[in-house]
Amino acid sequence: MKQHSIGVGPAGADAGASIAAANGTTPDTSQSGVAREYHAFLSDVEDLISSATSLTGEDLAHAKARLSTRITAAKASIVRASGAVSGQVRSGAMATDGYVRTQPWQAVGISAAAGILIGYLLGRRGS
């Protein structure tokens, strides 16, 4: 059975995502942390499946504990990524609201132009 590092805590692979989240970097950084946890989780599941018939009591308990740790780390990565994304969406919505309140007629003009463009594109698609 291959040995993998768990990647939980400050010394693990998850530390980069934690630092990036603290620094306020983009959700791409968090998504790469989620992807890293996902691939490590899949690797552990594949190892467990391939060696399930040869595992004894202590080895099986160790594999289950490692898998449980991976599941916990993956859930934490997903929570961090969703928090980063929701924060950026909230920030974008507040910026849009501020712009519309300070420039209402420009916002109406942009909305009308977008509506006309979308209507034109949908009309061409139907014919």
C-alpha cells in the first residue's frame, strides 16, 4: 500500500490554501486546494480498494483513519472555497449597487443595450 502524506495542518499541502485565504487571494487558489484534496482523496480510495483484500486489522484501521482524515480535509477545503466565492460575489454585488446608485442613467442605458443585444442574438437563433 502506497503511503501518502495527509496534508492537514500548517505543514501539509493544505497550508498554501489557508495562507491564500488569509491573504485574500482569488478563489482559483482555493479551488486548486480543493482539487488537490480531491485528487489525494481519490488516490487514497483507490489504494484502499486495491489492497482491501490483503489488509489486516491494524492496517485496515490505519487506512480507515487516513481516509476519514482525507474526507474531513476535503470538506474543509470545500467550505473555504465556498466562503471565498461567496465573499467575492457579495463584493461584486455591492460594487454594482454602488455604481447603479451613483450613475443611474448609465446603468439604465447599459441594461437597455444588453437587453437589445440579447434579444437580437436570440431572434437570430430562432430563425
